[in-house]
Amino acid sequence: MTATTATPELTAQDRCDACGAQAYVRVELESGELLFCAHHARKHADALAGVAKSIHDETDRLHEDKTAAAAR
């Protein structure tokens, strides 16, 4: 997935539209936006790539140092 830079960072309040877990991927479509956890973003990646205007992927944050995340 390709990350864009103009999109605001996702927060803990942003939830996956498929399951309600914390969202790490925002997909902008012609009709609006969808938020996905890492699991559902991977599951639907091929279908989303064909219709998305942009994909903002923050799944790399899942592996960041916890002290760096707390400093935000």
C-alpha cells in the first residue's frame, strides 16, 4: 500500500469499519473514506488498490518503540 503525506495521522479513536479495532489505514474512495485495522487492510488490499483514490498506511506504527509512541 502507498502512504500519502497530506492526511492527518490516525489516532486511537479511529476505528476499523470492519471490526472496530484501532485503525491504521485510511482509504479514500470517490464515495468517501474507509478505515481499516492492519488485518482488514491486508485482507482487502487487492480490491482496494483498484478503486482507491489514495491509501494512507500507518501500519508501521505497530512496530514502533512504545516510548516514542507515548511521547506523541
